[in-house]
Amino acid sequence: MKRSTSFMRSQRRAGVVAALVHRLSGLALTVFLPAHFLALGAALSGAKAFERFMNVTNNPVIKVLEVGLVTSLAVHLACGLRLLAIEFLNLHERTAVTIAICFAFALACGLLFLLNVQMGSVQVVPS
């Protein structure tokens, strides 16, 4: 059964977008690593240094960046699993579907993390 050329082009375009997002999420994770090592170094330096570092992370901008980081990690994981499935399970036929599943998974992870951050910032005062 022969497929239309526009369908094949859209499948190829979806794969290119997924590859680009996979690489960009990998770059985002690479940028995060030095900050993570700073946090570990602060923890090893003592409780006061770690406490100072953690106070910096209570900034709302940092919270937004954390949500982006978790979403980026989920995108990178899902797209990497997609590539493994293409490589080892021969799943070339449903490229757009698998890409949509990858991005839905990443969005769900980001939203769940955001919900967790929001619920963690709500302080319940016992009466």
C-alpha cells in the first residue's frame, strides 16, 4: 500500500522536531549539572553553606526553572526511549503517535511536579 507524499513528509517533519527537542532537552540538562554539583558541594561544606544555597532556591524564578528542568528530563527520557524502540523494535510506522505520547508523558510529568511544588508551598496552620 503506497502512502501519500504529504503524509510521509509530515512523519519526517515530526521526527525532525522530536530529534531537535531531544537534543535541546539534553543541553538543558547539561546546563543544570553545574548547579547540581554546586548544591552537592554546599552540602559537603556544612549545614550553613547548604542552608544558604537552599535559601537561594526558594526564589519563584528558580521554582519555574525547576518545573522546566523536570519537564526537560521527562522529554529527554521519553524521546530516548522512543529512539530505543525505533532501533530495537522497528517502530518506524507510527512516528507521529509515539512522538505525541512522548510529549504527553513529559507534559504530565511537568504538571505533576508543578502541582507538587504548589501543594508544598501551601502551609497548613493547625488551629
